[in-house]
Amino acid sequence: MQSLKKISLYIILSVSILFVGCDGYNRLLKSSNYELKLEKAQYYYGKGNYVKATALYEELIPVFKGSDKSEEIYYYFSYCNYYQGDYSLSQYHFKNYCRNYPTGKHAEECLFMNAYCYYLSSPEYKLDQTDTKNAMAEMQNFIDVYPESSRIDSCNRIVDILRGKLEKKERDITNQYFNIGDYKAAIASSRNFMKDFPESNYIDEILFKTIDSYYQLAINSLESKKAERLNLAMESYLKLVDLYPKSSFLPRAESIYESCLKIKNNINNK
């Protein structure tokens, strides 16, 4: 019974403290003491209470605009949005800091964080990759503006990750065209893939899809176009043999090559 009374008393005290705290914060919001609000905003930020800090900083931004405190207020305000997980909004504010304070002491950091927020917004590779492309562009912009920055290695690692997403996305697109039998689109997509990702680990696979696509077009085309497409399939095969002599796709590619030779011989003997 005694323990129940202690628990009840603890709950009552906790609720009372909570309401007193909320009431104090509400009075603070209504106050016109902006120096106190700034002090409390820093306090809440330091405690990790970014919701309360955000509300105070947002009010203080226009109040201190043009003063020697405005830069720091906007800097912390930008991070409040970041720590709340709103990467789209924090990206905007980090970039806006750079516009408003291009020579500010946090300019390099904020330009990096602008790009980093795009990176955090980048979805898995199967989804739309607009944010991925934006992140790569912003990372490259940071590298161009601050080529001697200690963050360059981080930028390069992130760009590699983002590029990997685009690579997988384009590989999937090529495979989708091939699987639905749109061989012309598969060939065009393969060509773009090899141009954009010349060092990809998927190049031999993409080359095989090119070979097979030309072959499929050839055997289903008019006689006037058949020989040309067979030749292109065979040329692609020779390229695969030259570049990837140990590729797992070679046996299938070789079978297609031999079929091409037989069809060409039949055409020539007519």
C-alpha cells in the first residue's frame, strides 16, 4: 500500500512538472524578451529538444537580421531541421545559409550539408533517382568550390555510392527492355550504359544483351536488314571475347555467334 502511494505521488509530481514546464515555454513564446528567447533556444538545442528550439529560432531570424548574431541563429536553425529528419527543408536552409553568408565561418560546412541532405534523401535504386542526380551535382559543386577541403574524401565516397545506384537503375532498364522484347530500345540503353559506366562490373552482361538483341532483331527482320544486324551481333561478340575472355556469358554468346554464321552462309548461298 505504501509503495502504491509513492508511485501515485511520483506520477502527480511528474505531471505537475510537465505542465509547469509547458506553461513556462508558452510564456516564453509570448515574451518580447528576445535575448532570453535566444538564450533558451541555445539551451533547448544543446539538450536536443529541436522542436522547441526550432520555434524560437524561427521567430528570432527576422528579429536579429543584419546583426552579428543572425548568422549563428540561421546556422543552428538549419541544423534543427536536419536533426528532426526533414532533409528536404534542411537542405534548403543549408543552401540558403551559403547564399546569405557566402564568406561566413560555416559556409563550407553548410555547402557540404546541403549536398549531404540530398544524399540522405536519395531513395533505393529502383525508385526515381532525381534526388540521387541532384546529390551528385551538389557534391561535385562542393568539390569545385572547396577542392582542398578535408571533406573531399567523404564527397568522393558518397558520389561512388550514388553512382552505383544510377548504374543499377540503368542496368535494370536495359534488362527490362530486353525482357519485354523491345530489342531496339535494349540496344540503345546498352549503348548509353557502356558510355556512362565504362568501368562497371556489368559491362559483359550488357554486351551479351547487345549481342542477343541484334540477333533477335536479325532473325525477325526483313532480308534487307538481316545481314547488317547479324554483323553487328557478331562484332559485339568479338568485343566481348576481347574484353572479357573469362566472362560467364561467353558460352551463350558463342552459341549466338555460331547461329549468326550459319544464317549468313545461308543468305550468301541463295
